[in-house]
Amino acid sequence: MIKSQSDTQLQLAGLDPLQNREFKIRKRDGRMDVFQDSRIYRAIEKAFKAATDLDEALALPESDQQNAQRIADSVSQEVVGFAVRGGNLDVEWIQDVVEQQLMMEGFYTVARRYILYREERKKARVLADIGASQETVTMTVTKADGSIVKLDPERIREIVYEACKGLDETSAQDLNGEVMRMLYDGITTEEIDKALILAAKSRIEIEPNYSYAAARLLLQIIYRESLGVDCQQLELEITHRRYFKNYLDAGIAAGRLSPDLLTYDLEKIVAALELTRDHKFAYIGLQTIYDRYLLHIEGRRIETPQYFWMRVSMGLAMQEDDREARAIEFYNVLSTFHFVSSTPTLFNAGTLHQQLSSCYLSTIMDELEHIFKVVSDDASLSKWAGGLGNDWSNIRATGAHIKGTNGESQGVIPFLKVANDTAVAVNQGGKRKGAMCAYLETWHLDIEDFLELRKNTGDERRRTPDMNTANWIPDLFMKRVAEAGHWTLFSPNDVPDLHDLYGKAFETRYIEYETMAANDQLKQHRRIEAVHLWRKMLSMLFETGHPWLTFKDPSNLRSPQ
């Protein structure tokens, strides 16, 4: 370091450098210490190094050394002069002077790094003070069995350390301070678990790696529920493998798992389990499988994530020749996220109800018995997580004659309301809402009411807020829109073959029905502008997101079935 000019400054102040070198400065904790101008230089030197990304172990270039020393001497002169005039020195005031001097000299980048350094140190002191004050407070914890024990801050620090271990840009110290602020006397162990996860979640937008920290904290809860133990990583690996047979037995006894799983060579299966793959989960993924996919008995999860993947794999391989090899092959793909099966497979594989299909399609015929048979089928399929697609285009339109009662039909809309409420009443295994979509062809006389099913206004009895809707559009309609032509709506009971036709056959038959309608040979029909209907489709799609636009002719022409 270049030689200090403090002796000269003392002389300028009228003091003997040998007799009057010491001035007292108040520290942040209130203690008094001797003012040392060398510390000012060191602080400025660090700011210069930070501003140029220079390693702290290396010396500053000569020019920067000179600049740093000149600024340090100017600050020291002002400090000594202030002290000579009877001023009381304190650390924060001196640091303010350093900032001002850096700015006056034009070293704005250095000043910025100096300011940031002060803020970081201030934050660290606050967290340290919080930790110290909380550790001195005697807090109690209420355990699940009702017993009361003293809070163990060291245990919380260990949990937080393990959660952040190996994750770049995460701070176990900062996270621990956040958790400790949430605790209170008498807190339950369950609330401590929630506080740990909440503290990590709240920092995800600052640093995405906290998502993995939050997932690791949730894993602690899952292991405690499913394995019944709270153990360290080395013990956990052994316990996890040993407990797999107990998991199968408990699931079978509760009627949740298929007894056929016990017919596998479990030694091979258990040897393939890789507990470390649990750490591949980010928080939102792990929370999702915890809420919806891990099997539970009376609210307590009996599966770990790796048990879950293996249960699905064993269910998928049940009918294979080399079941163990295929199950392990499935497991390795699923547990590494290279492929993930659809929700019904994840829900039901390996259980007593191995319903693995995602979607079921049905066409409703224009008969009361068949309408409610399909509604009943929808309920049963939805129960085991199947998504439903119902084709309602055969149902006669509003005002159509009912021969049996000599009355008039209320059309398709009231039946859609029943289907909507069925999807709500029978959810998918109690894990998510039923998924249903109703399809109606564009020539159906009730199409305009169908377009409004998802509106938030109007008669609630003619709205289906929980069901998706899709408009089944033939190419001929789009041609009429392009030509600014007309479009004729029919009741299906007057045009019974139209729904099963597509392509040229549809166009020919539709035009024949239009001619018959023009000659009053059909009881029910209505002629509208195709563009008017198209605009209504688009406006409803913009307003409600429904009905979806699906195209009949391309779907049939390119269908592999």
C-alpha cells in the first residue's frame, strides 16, 4: 500500500502526530474503538477490485492504487478535521463520506459496488441478529401425539442445509432465517413442515433452484408418511428398499393394490429402485403427484415417488413374458422422466381397477333409454379417470314432434345440462374433476343455443360451465362462408343419414335436403347466412373459449381407424 498521509493531516489540524494519532470511533454495537485510516483504504481497495472483477488476492494496478489512496486520504482528512472540531465519529457516517468522495471523483461503478457491499453486510447482520435472538428464546413444539418438546434450532438448520446442499445460488443461512421468523411458541410439527416449504417456495422467483430445495423438504414429509421413519440419507436408502414388501402388503390389505404384484420376483424389483431419482422433481411436480397420484390410506400416503413409478411399471408389465425385465425397463424410463404415462395409467396401473385408457367416445342415439344409458356409462368411466367425448348430433331439435307422448321436444340442450352435472358429481377417482366434451354438427337446428352453453349470462338451466363443447364443422359450411352463401339448419330426425356422411357424399345429400326444405318437404328447418353463424362461432370462441372448432371431413379422411 502507498504510504499514508495521515501524519500530514494531523499536522495541518495543528496536532502532533506522535502524541495525538488516536481518535475514538463508535462501532455499530456501541463499543468505542481507535480510528484507523488504513481500514478506509482497504474498503476502497476492495470496491475497486470488485468493480473490475479482480481477484482479492491480486494487487491493484498502480493507477488504481494511486486513485484509491488519494480518495482514502481525502476521506481521512475530512474525518480527522471533523473529529478535531469536536465531532463524534461513527462507522456509518464514515462510510457515507467514502460513498460521497467516490461519486465526487467520478468513480461511479466503484461507488455502486461499495454501496452493494454495504447492503449485503447490513442484511447479513440483520439475519444474524434474528437468529441469535430466536435461539435465546425458549420455544416449544407440539408433536403429532400431543406431547410438547423444546424447539431444536440445530435440527431445523440441518434440514435446511440438506435441502440446499449442492444447489447453486441457494443460501441455507438465508432460508433458515426465513423459517425461524415464521416459528412461534407451541407450533406443531406439521406447521413447521409447512413453514419450511413455504419459505423455500417464496424464494423460487428469486432463484429457481429453490424449487428443488422445496421439493426436498416435501420429500421429508412423504418419507415420514410412507415409511413411518425420519432418518438420514444413508439409513433411508436401506429402509426404502426393505419396506417395499410392507408397502405392497398394506396396499393389498386396504384394497388399493392388486395381489398379483406379489407374484413378481421382488428381489429383482427392489434392487432396481433408485431413491436418488426423487431429487429430479422440482417442487410443483412433486406437489402434484403428492396431491393426486400417490396412493393413500385414510389420507396417509403409502407410496414414495419411486414406489409410485415401480407400481405403475409393474402394472404395465403384468402380461409380459419376462415381467421383471419389462417392469424395470418401464421403471427406468418413467422415473427418469424420459416418458410419462397418461393420468389414468398413473392412477390405476397395479391397482384392482387397471383402467389405463385416457378417452372414451360415444354416439348418443335419439332414444330416451339410450340417452340415459350413455349418461350412466359416462359416470362409470369418469369414476376411473376416463375422459369422455359424447356425440349428440343425432338428438332431435327443439320443437320436434315426439310420437310416444304427442308432445314437442325440448331439444338437445337440457340433456347436455344433465351430462355436465354428471361430470361434476362423479369426479375422476376423487382426484380431479371429470373431463367431458360434447360434440354437435353445424347443421343441427339447436346449434346457436349450443354455441352459448359456456356463456356466463342467461338461463343457468341452459348452460354447461363445467363441460367442454366442440362444433363439428363440415367443409361445405366453410365453402358457404367463403362464398357469402346461406346455410340451412335441420332437425336430425328429418335428416337421419346426414350425420354419418362426410366428403362428397355429405355435400350431395345436404344439398338434396336443402332442396326438400325449400319445397316444404321437411317439417323443421331454418335458413341463415353462413357468415352470420361463422361470426357467432368466433365471437363465442373469443368470449368463452368454446365451442372448439373441429372439422368433420379432414378428421374422417385422415383417420387411421
